[in-house]
Amino acid sequence: MCAKPNEKDLPCTPEHALGNPSQQQNPARRNKDEVELESLLSFDLYNDLRLEKLDLPTLPEVAVRIGRAVKEDTRNAARIAEVIQTDPVITAKLIRVANSAFFGGLKPLDSCENAIVRLGMDTTHNLVLTFALQDLFRSKTVNLQKRMRRLWKHSTRVAALCFVLAKKTRCFAPDQALLAGLIHDIGEIAILSYLEKYTLFTSLEEEQIDRVAATLRGQVGGMILRHWDFPPEFVTVAVEAEQWHRDAATDPDYCDLVIIAQLHSFVGTPLLASLPPLNELPAFKKLPLGDLTPQNSLQILDEAQEQIRNAESLVVT
């Protein structure tokens, strides 16, 4: 399904589609043909955004139906359960999560309706969205499917870190934090799907795809979430989550949470060396995590590895 681009989702001029110079290698070190091919891909993708030719991923139908049912009658757990139970996999996941250490009560539950009552309508809706999104991280092309798997692994890791950090800060809803982490790179799904049909795809190197995705996934992600009618705070996450020095407001928001979660997700990887120090980020200074230094922050999350693994299991299994 194609959606009409919102003008503020798009770069102001085609030149912006060619990438941020700070994200590109020195052209002298790169083959001229490689530079031209990468520029052509960026330009074609940019123009298809403007001409409404870019196929945006469709929100899974079960998530759409549940969202509609929640809006129409937020107190009828039996009715919501009927909708959810049309998808046995999501039903099983929801019951399992309701019985998990994060949400579980003294008595185990075995019905979808009781799980909804325990979780509440908003949390149920956010969790169903989270479960349904996994189906979008797929590609028919072998090489792109590998990238989709890496993207899913990164997204679930960031989602789990957001969930744990939200519980520690106590100023974010953990289920919304989980969803925010999962969708922060949603724009890359549309870009990779675009490449499936791109005639010059087989000539592209991994690094070229990386640079194009880094340049345009924020704008594309914002378009997708607006098309899905997600709340503005989630749109902001998709558009701004990799603006490391973002300082939009005095109070922290979900985008700040995702920025910090992302940085922590890169600990132990070569990419961390290219990113700004944690204590230089406005987002880190805003989060109410107590009197923390970057070292203390890393130590706390290291001690919370079991919680992070459990949070990842909410999404993955």
C-alpha cells in the first residue's frame, strides 16, 4: 500500500538524498562507479518518495482490528479477546507475557480474556502491535533477509533495553517503551523492500546500502508511522532516534529513552567508538536514573542482563 508523503518527512532538496557528508567515506578512497551508483540509488529512492511510488509496509491486519476494537470499546475484554484469538500465535504470546515475571500475579492465567484484564487495554494493544511487527522483518532475497534478521535482532535488543530503562526511570510506560524501541528503525524495512525490486541491487555493496539507509530511514520511518496513525511521540522516535545530540525539550521523552538504549546496545561492538560519549548526550542528562556516571549506567545494565534477556523474550518468542 502506498501512502502520500508528508512534506516534512522529506528532505528539502534532492541533494539531501545523496547523504550526509559526515556519513560518507572520502570519495577519493572510493571507486567512482561506486559513488555514482550509491548516489543514483539515493536519488531514485528520494524521487519515489516524492512521487508516492514507495510501497510502505502495511500494519498486520490483526493489529489493525485490535486497535479499532480498543478505540470502540476499551472496557470489553471479552470482545477484544475474540479479535485476538483469531491469531493463535499472538494469543499464546499474550497469555505467556501476562504470566511472566514482569506482569504476572499470584495465579497463573490460561485464557486470553483474563490476560487482557490483567494487562489492561493499552498494554494489550501495545503488546499485540509488538508481536505483529515481527512479520514485517522479512525479505524474499537471501542477502536482504540476512539484513532483515540483523535489523530484527538490533531492534529487539533496543526494545528490551528501553523496557528495562523504563522500569528503572519510572516515568515511562514499559510496554510503550518496548514498542518504541522496536519501531525506531522501521524505515529501513521499507528501504530494504525497495531494494528487492531495484534493478541495480546486485551491483550494490553492503556499505553503500548502509549509507543510503542511514540517510533516509528516519524520513521513511516517520511516513510509515503517520500512515499507521501512530501517536506523535512514536513518529518522533522513528525520525530523530539517531540524532545523538538531540535536545528537543526539558523533560525526557521516548526518543531520549531510545537514544540511550541504542548507545548501550552498541557496547562491545566496533560501532561504539564512532559514537559520542554517553555523558555528552542531552538525553542521558535528562533521564531520571539518579546520580549516575556513564560507568555506573553501564554497570547497572550489566547487572540487569537477566531482566534484559527476559524483556527480549517478550518480543522474540
